[in-house]
Amino acid sequence: MTSALTSQDVQHAWSALIENVRTAVLLTLRNGRPFGSHVPYVFGSDWTRTYLHLSRLALHTQHLLIDPRVSLFIAEPDGPEKNPLALRRLNLQGEAATLSPDAPSYDTIKEQYLARFPQSEMMFGFGDFALWELRLAEAHFVIGFGQAFVSTATTPARWVHQKVERPSTKKE
């Protein structure tokens, strides 16, 4: 099945999802297994950069210090009137690194984060909190049934309809 949606349509749907859903599930690795944590986030200019304000005391941060590989999962809320299998959802994969307060973008990211989460201002004064930058390489975005798209960091505004590979029935 091909999609009639353009990359611009998908980009618009992506923007609407992240504007309306302010928290995500951060997946880190704990002893080689996925570990999920609920986190607030802000994006950079596109989906390839996401910023989290994390405490060093949190398990997910301890995991990142050992293995920076991450996935970030964002989904629209479910409700009785919705089909849970058709919910919009975005899955991003990449690596995490702390964002140094000396980085040129630090103040801008901090302001953006506080504009979205003003209740976090006090935590920026705590020594165990730091901004983390997720450097995301791949995206998988499901808009609805038959509407799954992929993108890569090399062309983040280009969304390609996901092709489903069917297992071969040939015997080798």
C-alpha cells in the first residue's frame, strides 16, 4: 500500500503530535534490557535533536552514563472513543550526551525548556540536574492504519512510507 501523504503532510502531523504531547517514554539499557522512564522533552529545529533535563540520581541517567544508546517514544493519549491501534506514535533512536552549559545552544535550549515547563526552573539550580541532548538518527512515525513513515537524520524532513518486507516463501 502506498501513501498519498507528502513529507510535508507527515511533518505537519509530527509537529502537531509533539506540540500536544509534552512527555515521552525514554528507553535506556539496563543490564542489556530496555528500561522505560516517563520524561518531559523539547525538540530542536527538527526531530534529530531532543533535549531532556535529567537528574544524575535517576536510574535512566545512570544507564545513559554507562551506555548512551536510547529510544524515545511519543504517543497520543488513548481514550474510549479512539482505536488504540490507530493512535499516532513516534519512535526515535539514537544516542544521548550531556549538553555542556558552555555549549553555544545551551541558553536557548534552557529558555525553550523553561517556556514549556516553567515548573522546572528550580531544578536548573540543583547540581545533580543537567540538560541532555538526544542525537537521533532514525525515526518511525505511525499516523494511522497503513500510514507508517520512516526518516533518517541525513534527510530529516523527508518521510518515506514504510515498506513491509514479507518473508520469503522460497526454500533454500
